[in-house]
Amino acid sequence: MMCNEIWVIAEIRQGRLTRSTHQLLGAARKLADERNLQPAALLIGGEQVHAEELAQKIPLVLRIENSGLETYEAVRYAHALRQLIEKRGRPKVIMTAAGSSGVEFMPRVAMRCDSGYASYCVDLFWEGEEPACRRPVYGGKVYEELAISTVPAFFTVRPGVFPVPENLSETGRVETIPIDLPEDTGLRIIERKGISPGKKDLSEALCVVAGGRGMGTPENFKLLEKLAEVLDGAVGVSRAVVDAGWMPHDLQVGKSGKTVSPGLYIACGISGAIHHVLGMNTAKVVVAINKDPDALIFRNADYGLVGDALEVIPELIKAIKSKT
Amino acid sequence: MKIAVLIKQVPDHEALVRVKSEQELDIENRYVCSFFDEIAIEAALNIRKNHPESEITAISAGGKKAVDALRRAVALGIDQVEHLGDESLEMADNCYLAYVLAERLKAIQPDLIICGKQAGDDDFAATGPMVAEYLNIPHVSAVVSLGSDADANQVTLGREVEGEIWYLESNFPLLITAEKGLAEPHVPVVMRVMKAMRAQIPGIPLNELDLKDKKQQGRLRRLRYTVPPERADVAMMREPYPQNAAELIEHLKKNGVI
Ligand SMILES: Cc1cc2nc3c(=O)[nH]c(=O)nc-3n(C[C@H](O)[C@H](O)[C@H](O)COP(=O)(O)OP(=O)(O)OC[C@H]3O[C@@H](n4cnc5c(N)ncnc54)[C@H](O)[C@@H]3O)c2cc1C
């Protein structure tokens, strides 16, 4: 059984819908319009206020309800989605953000539904009647375009690749769908701890201010945090900084850390090793600040400034704050 | 404890990879065992240190180059390895590969399966979760710590979830995918490298597996490879310090970046 819908699985973090969710609502509306389909937001667990907020942005909100869904867990999500699909029919496309939970549960659901899955997409489009995606492979050295011939097509999308749509004003409908869950999936959460309390989420941020070994000392990262603050951005670091024990691994950008696609990436005292560049080369605008004019990072930047990051950053903050 | 580690040979991060045609890539001949897979191997070896009776099997599915990944596993200290399938798997999509691996794992019946978080070539991050789903066992992706208290029945583990670290407890069987931090791969000793070079790598042909489920095949269709969007030449700031900072911000403001 099919249904003529495209589903976006909404994400809530710290009590709010994430920016990626808004971006995907825009992407889903566009894909749906092009093939006369109905875009819908899916809320797995979550609260009524979130359902209502979504209903102001998209015509249909499906709220999957079961008290076992209050905390995220891949196996439960796979059960929940499979049941929703059985009840409503197979939508054309199911998408969510390629965050740490998205890339964990989506392949499970795809396998359970005998359907195709592509991760870390940077674009979604129709290839004839088949949903298709573009995604970086080999660390972004090349891209591939894949079509999914089975229904539904499952995609996780890199945060930041679609714009946040403006002026969505809908009076959408909320449907609540109760589902059953297995009692015990074999996994139990014992404790949850913040790793970098108070820090902005790196993969969601529109601006990332990143520091490397050139920042000199762990204390100097306070400067970087100030710059991030005036730009409403998040702090990222190179692996050299993590290996030196200056900053935690969850802030590392690169091939063995996080991949980010912000609108603006400012690299301060980072040499631009390929391993680092592979994690940030899909950023829209890259600024590099390095005291070595031959640093590799300048080859992957739009704007370059040769200078001492520790001197330049306070000047940048001043210039950003000045109104002219 | 029975442990299976799933590994893959991929181009080195520094290897040149270019688009040759829409359907073909030009890949420099520099292959290594995928970064996160070596962490998976090391994590398995760490468990064996605490539980010397543990049996570890490393499995790599794919064409001839899979053998090199398995030699690396032997060099690092794993005794049982299996090369699954043949060149035909190089073109298979992620679901099919997971299906083939899962069918083999059914026969081995490991308590714990460890994979890398994602492969260094297609970056799918899908094999682990798909294998777990097919085997109907729980899984946790991007694990950064495994409790040393693992016993025959359960294990505690840590994983990063969007700025938090979650500690979980799980029964076996379980599948985890390895994130950086889970274990620190060691440099193999020369004796083991020599042993690995001479080792017989047993192969298991696909026709020895029960692969009749046709719906596992051909869910993804590659349309084409494309060249990544090029960044324009860098614009260097020309003013001396401290005016160069203002110059930069002016560019960013003028172009609507900030
Ligand atoms: C398998 C593998 C995976 C890896 N994964 C990653 C990864 O995910 N992420 C990552 O980042 N790296 C990764 N690396 C490491 C990578 O190769 C580099 O070693 C690392 O990125 C270097 O970090 P850095 O640029 O901070 O330090 P360095 O290379 O030491 O560069 C410091 C830079 O700062 C500049 N500098 C010094 N002082 C100043 C100053 N006062 N003001 C301005 N500039 C200054 C210098 O000119 C230099 O360019 C990986 C390596 C391997 C082998």
C-alpha cells in the first residue's frame, strides 16, 4: 500500500525544533510540489506544542505516540516507523537530518522496509519518477548521484545544505497515531552527560569558528569563543588540538571528527591538512587566518588573511560590532 | 566471548580520486584498512585482553583488495579471518552488502559485532545498523567507550549524541560501530607483519551462502559521479594589520555572509 506523501522526521533538541528540521520542511515542500505529493512532518514522541508549531509550517503533522518514545533509541524508532508505514501506506520519501541519531536509525528502518537508503545527502531531486540524491564520497573528493527505485526512499541530509524557508504560514492538521513497542529492546540508558556544556551544537551552527594548534594554548580558545559568540556561531577545532588535550573530541572537525556545512567557516591557526579540509569543504564561505602565507588552508578558502590569529581575532570582533 | 569485526579496504585519505567518466572513477593505488575499522579491530583486541578466551573473527566482503584489509587484521593480532565473496560485491549497494554479511554472521553467531562508524570510501555509515536490523539485534552507533566490566551477559558503553555522552547497558548479542576514541590502534610488530604477509586468507564464495532473497538487490542506482563544486580563487586581504581585520569584515558584510 502506498500513500502520496513525503515525510520529514522532525528533530527536537533542548526543547526546540532544530534548524535542520526547518530546512528539511522547505526541501520536502519543494520535492512534493514538483510531483503533486503531500508533504508531512513526523513527530516521533515529542510534545503537543511541537506538533502545533510544525502545523504552522506544513499542512500535515503525524505525531507517533507511545510513552516509550520519549527518549531516542534506534530500535524503537525502527519499530515505530515500520508500524506507521503499515498503517498509512508507504510514502514516496522519508528524510531526516544526518545527525548522530538520524544516521543511526534510518538505515535500520530502510532495511526493515526492504528499501533503499542514502546518507549525508547534500541535495535531493527527482530523476524521472524516482527520488534521487547527490552525496559526497571519498571524503568529498568526488560526488555521486543515486536514485532509489524502491518505495519509500530513505535519505539523511547534511545539516546546513538547504536554506531555512521564509514565511511559512500554514494551518496544518495534526494527526496522532498510537503505536505499540516491544517491552525490552536489550538496551538501557544509564546516564546522560553534556560533553561541552553551554557550547553551541557544531553540526547545526550556521557559523563555525575553528581553531588549530596555531592558537598556541588552551586558554587562547576563550578568544575564539568570543568571536563565535558575536557571530552566533559554534567553536570547532582541529585534531592537533584534540590530541594535545586542549579541547574535547566532540568539537573536532575533519575526516575522523565531524563534517560541517555552515554558511561561514573561519579557520584560525589551522594548516589545512586534507583530513581537516574533508570535514569542512562543503561550507559555503571559508575564511582562513594563518601567519604562514603558504599554508594549505588558503587553497581551500574564499578569503585569506595572513597574520597572527591572536592579534587579528580581537580586531575582527571590534569590526563586527561596529555598525558601519 | 565470540566477537566478529567487519572491515573494509579503502583508498587512503591522501589518495587522489578523480572523476574519469560519469560511471567511473580514477583512484590512485594507495589503499588502507579503513580508519574506523582499525579502531574496531583494536577494540576487539582490548576485550580479549580482559577475556583471553574470546574468539575474534575479522570479515571483509568484496573483491581481491579485501584480502589486504584482512592481512592488516592478522598483523594487528587477529587469528581468524574470512574473505567473503568476490569482485561482484564491489558494485553492490549498501543493503545488499549488509545482507551478505548478515547471512554469514548468522552461521558464526557472535555475541558482539564491531564495525567502523563509516567506511572511508562511500562514507555511508549504514552497514552496521543494517546488519543489526537484519539479524534483529540491538545496535549502537559511534561508540566511544566500552566498559571493561563486560561479561558473558552484558556490557556498558558510551556514545556521543549531539553534544551529550550517553552511557548504555546492553545484553548480547549486540552490534556497535566504532568512533574515534573507542580504542587507539597500535603499530603492529614486525613479526606479525611478516606472519600476515604469509598468512592463508580463507575465502568464502557467495554460493556457499543462502542468498535467495531477491528483494535485497538493486535498491540504489548510481546515476553518475560528478566533480565537487570548485571554490573560487582565494581573495587575500591587502591592508596591513590591524586594518586587514576591518577589510575582511567589510567583504563579509558586503556579500551578505554576516
Ligand atoms: C588518519 C588521520 C585522520 C585525521 N583526521 C583529522 C581530522 O578529522 N581533523 C583534523 O583536523 N585533523 C585530522 N588529522 C590530522 C591532520 O593531518 C593534521 O595533522 C591536523 O589537522 C593539524 O592540525 P592543525 O592545523 O591545528 O596544526 P598544524 O598542522 O600544526 O598547523 C598549525 C597552523 O597554525 C599556524 N599558526 C601558528 N601560529 C599561528 C598564529 N599565532 N596565528 C595564525 N596562525 C598560526 C601555522 O602556520 C600552521 O599552519 C588526521 C590525520 C590522520 C593521519
